[in-house]
Amino acid sequence: MKLSEIKIATTVAIMQSATTKDERKSLTVSKDVERQCEIVGKHLGKAFLLECLTNAENCLDDSKKFTEIMKQFEKIGARFSEVVELD
């Protein structure tokens, strides 16, 4: 499925879970939503790593790109973060 389709299906599942009176069904939907989010997270994590690897290769092959990313890196520094803000 496309990410946009997964987002729609997950949103509707959350809506159904919030409005159902059947606790067992609600719990099942909650588990399904949680699992779907884990799957998407793994996929996006792999896509993020692949993008970083590709960018690194391009920067090592192109001195202009290397210089540009190093200027950006000077502002950021070598940090690790558990908090992700969307650009």
C-alpha cells in the first residue's frame, strides 16, 4: 500500500476504535494501529538511512556538495537526538 493509503486506513481505524462500544474490538484495532505504526516506522527508518548513505556518497564524489554540507554541519555539530521535529 502507498503511505497515503496506510495513513487513511489507520486514521479510519482510530476513528472506529474511538466510537465503538465493543471493548474487544477497540483493543484489537488499537493493536492493529500500533503494529501498523511500527511497520511504517521501520520503513521510514530504512528510507532515511538510504537517503543519508546516498547523500554521503554524493558529497564524497562532489567537492561542491561536500563543502555545502560541511557548512551546514558546522551550525549543527555532531549531536544525537531522540526528538525529531518536522521541517
